[in-house]
Amino acid sequence: MNVLGIETSCDECSCAVVRDGNEILSNVIATQIELHKPYQGVVPELASRLHTEWISQVVTAAIMQAGLKNSDIDAVAVTNRPGLLGSLLVGVNFAKAFAAALDIPVIGIDHIRAHLYASQIENPLEYPYLGVLVSGGHTVICKVNGYDDVDVLGTTIDDAIGEAFDKVAKFYDLGYPGGVVIDRLSKSGDDMAFLFPGPTLDRGEHPYDMSYSGLKTGVINQLDKFRNGNAEKTKENIAASFQRAAVGILMKRVKLALKDTGLRRVSAGGGVAANSLLRSELKELEKGGCTVTFPSLKLCTDNGAMIAGLGYRYLKDGFRDDDYLNATARVQAFKKSYP
Ligand code: KG4
Ligand code: ZN
């Protein structure tokens, strides 16, 4: 089954063709980064306008690169939640029109679940596993029981981890998008130049919850308070110290969740799963007997292949949407449960 996956929830206009859920025939990602760069952040109105201009060509390119014709597509999967509403609507309406024209099924896909599923396309892991979803909008530690069955163990109570990377980079004018630049600068910085503490959350029955707004504020407004001796205030040192703290906050909860749940498999997804420090710290868990997988870098950030991959699973199990498929900016409620 050839599934066309469409992703337009934020600033990537992406379309992929995936065969039988794991053979990526094409994955075209038209990024709007350069156009949002002057604003150092995504401008929603600009994003939806660009999706409208680009979507038709991106879909055509994906089908051509797959070596197929429109009539070879068996179904369409499209991100319909959560994200920027105007941007989501462009993808959803295109998907519905495309499916109607070819008389094939269409299915709306949850962006968060797709990030959690991305590693399953290339490196399938047996369920259940501990899922670590880290992106610009979300930070979730969860028990993934199946492609459609996720128990949330902990989330950020304020900023997402990727948002903290982006805001710190914006404040220090490091470049855009922030996460990638901080990752790069950190390689030549001293990560002990500033000793930023993690949050001391007294969350009782919510021990896996995280907070990133305190760290962000500390790095931006209270740099001297956390300066280690006479450490130099270079971009590299600030980036490396921030990155160590940000990844540390997450890893502490990941380790606790692994211990409490007894899970021995871990997978990460989302843009921040491309971070080199996070990848190496998660890989370290293998020394303790865990199996750890990530998506390749291209499948970490927003892409159509993860939408097509997850879409295939739903379609194969008989799920379909109809003409009333709509977009929603909101996060669909996940089960909250604690071991
Ligand atoms: O998954 P994604 O493309 O979009 C959302 O669903 O949010 O994630 C984008 C986020 C941004 O905050 C970006 O700065 C961050 O992922 N990011 C990184 C890296 N690459 C992207 N953060 C840290 N290190 C990276 N290498
Ligand atoms: Zn995303």
C-alpha cells in the first residue's frame, strides 16, 4: 500500500510516499526556515500562506521522486492536530481534495504520536517502550504500548525543551533555528562554565514532570548568578552549559521512569531528538542493558514520512476519516497514568 503523508503543522511543508509503512520512497521537506529567520521565530500567518503556495508542488515532487503517478497512491494521511491552525488547514484540505479526486481513503494523524512513531519506520522496537518526545512544542515522557496506545508519565509544566533552546538562542542572537545552533556551538564550549540547576519540583505523584522556564530565565536573566569562577561569557560556554542542564533535566526523569516502570526499551522522537548530547546520553543507557533507538536526523524534525508511516498502521487496521475531517490546534488528551 502506497501512502501519501502530508505534514504542514508548523514551518515545514512536507510530503512523503511510504510503501507498506516502512519503505520510504520519497520524503520531500520544503522548509520555511529562511523566510522566518528575520523574525527569529515562526510567524503563523506567513507559514500558512507559504504552505498554500507550496503544497501542490511539494506533493507532486514527492510522487515523482517516488517514481509513481497519482493513480499509484492508495491512501492519504495528513497531520490534523496539534499545530498552527491555519497551517494545518492547508494540509487537511489538500489531502481531502486529493483523496476525493482519486476516490481513496484519507486519515487524520496526530503529530505527537507520529513523532513517537518515527523511529519505528527505520528501527522497529517491540512494544511497550519508554517514549521520549522532545520538540519545539512538546516534552513528554510516556509508555508507548502500541501505535495508538500511549500512557503519559510526565510532561513539561511550562515551556517545551525545544522552545527553551530557541528562546535562549534568540536572546543571545546565536542564530536560527536555535536548537541546531546551540548543539553546534556547544561542541567547542565548556559545559561547566555556568552551573545552572535543574528544577526542584515537588510534584508528589507526578515525579516525571519537568519545567524549562526556570532554566530559560536563569540563562537569559541571571547568567552571573550561575557563573563558575571566572568562566568566560562566550556564546560557546553559554550554549554548552545550557545544553548540559536542559538534557540533564530530561535524563533524570527518563532514568527514574525506566527504574519505576521496569521498561528496558527506549525511543526518542521530535526535533530535539536530533540533539547530539541527548542522543549520546540516551545511548549510554545501553550500558545498563536497555535497547535505545532514534529516528535518523531527517525523521526527527517535522516530515511527511512519519505521517505516512503511522497512517499506514491505522489504515491497515481499518480506520478511515470522512469528508468532515477537520484540523484542531489543540493537543488531543492522552491517558495520564503513573506506575
Ligand atoms: O519536531 P520539530 O521539527 O517541530 C515541532 O513539532 O515542534 O522540532 C523543532 C524543535 C525546535 O525547537 C528546534 O530548535 C529543535 O527542535 N531542534 C533541536 C535540534 N534540532 C532541532 N534542538 C536541539 N538540538 C538539535 N540538534
Ligand atoms: Zn513536530
